[in-house]
Amino acid sequence: MRSPDYTRLAAQLPAVYQDDAVSFAQVDAYLGLADELNHAIVERLEDLPLTLGPDAVLRWPDDLPYDAGADALLAAYLDTYDQVASWASFAFPASWGRDEAGLTRRREYLARSARLWRRRGTPRGFLSWFTLYFGVSTPNLPYLLEHYKAPGAGITGRPYTATLFVPGTTDFAPWGRREEVADFVDRYAPAHVDIRVCFVDPNLFASVVLATPPTLPADPTGPQVTAYAAAVANYQADLNGLLCSVVSVVSHANGIHIYECIDEGRPIDRLDVGLLPTDTPGE
């Protein structure tokens, strides 16, 4: 028995049962049948972290022949992770793929799922889930700005609103990828919060506006408190100005085009933009 915490059933009986050694031996043998069943159950529970957990890929599946091949092995691991995720009513995104890279991301999700669940509905938990879902890492991390932190007029005057700044890197250049981000926000953002998504120039994250907010020393003096209050007011004003002026930046190549792009020589006028149709080419 691998578990040191298991105690035989006969050992849990009152001491009076051991007064007669012969009778106790019979009782011990009878209860030993139940002990064997318990042994099997406990051993199965001890194996669960390896058979149905993030570390399932560290051992060969029990029901898979050793000559099954790499594709069958990968499929078995994927099916195991899908089964575990279904316990939490979660389906892995199609964008993760069903290859080795997708297997690695599934394993990371299962390893962090409990922490993600505990942090659900919080800004920190939302961003953690976003970075894992889309495979984002430093320095391309998104920035979630809750509007109450930048009081002022315009959009920040609406309660329970926020803006998610996403660096407009090549990862989010395709339209389908940006649509996936919007779907993610609609599904996983807190139900009482309206969040808009803006794909911005990555250089914006290096600006002062989204830099570290002002901090107050541990034992501040009067002038330091005054300076801190002024810095906070200035910081909030900058954030408010950013929120009221920011727009999503999408490259021309990754925009949504109707039929053909006029820049590629389409000779048809569209909304006063482009080339007027003529009977003679070049006119």
C-alpha cells in the first residue's frame, strides 16, 4: 500500500474486539476483503494527478498499445485533457489547435485553471485568462483601464465601464483574430461591466500615460503629500484624455475590403474614392 494514511478497518475497532485473538483474526480476515477494495480505490485516487491532470503527458496512457504511434499518443493526450476540461464545462478554443503546441497550452491551462477560477470576475483574473487564452507574453501584455480611475467627462462618466488596450502586433493583425478578442471579452468579462477593445500602437504602452501611476512614500512629508495629490490629478487627466481620444489602429492590409482594393487598381469609383470608370483605359 503506497499511502501511509490508510488504516485497516480491523484496527479501527474498539480494543475489546482484540481480547480474543482467534475471533479478532476472523474479523480481521473478513474486513480485509473491504480493505482490498479500499486499497484499489485509494491507489486509483493517487494516480489521478498523473492520469487525469496536467502531468498526464508524463506517462503512457494505460489503454494505449506501446506501438500505437505518435499520432495516436497525441490524440489520447488531447482526449484526456478535453475530458478534464469538460468537468468545468470548458471547451478549448479552436485556435489552440490539436498539435503538440496546442497540447502544451492545454496542459498550462489545466495547471492554472484553479487559480483562474478563484480570480474570475476580477481585473487581474481577466487579464491572466486573456494572456493564457491568446498566448500573449511580455512585452505585448494588454492593459485594462477601469474608467472610474480616470474621472472626468465623456466616456469615463459612465459607471461600470472599462477599456482593454491590446497592442496591435502581428498576432492580432488578421480580422478574424480581432473578432476572437471581441468574442472573448463578451464572454469572459464580468456581466455588469461594459468593456470596449482598442487595438493600439505598441509604443503607447511605453508612454507616460500608461506607465506606473504616482506613488506616495511610506512616511511622506507635507510637501510630498501635496506633490502626490497634484501628480494623481495630472495622471487622471492624462488617462481621461487618452480614453476620450483613443481609436483602434488597423493596418490597411488587414482592414475589411469590399470586393477588390482600389489601391490594387480596381477601376470603379466607390464612395467618391478611386478611379472613375471610363471607356478608354488611362483616361
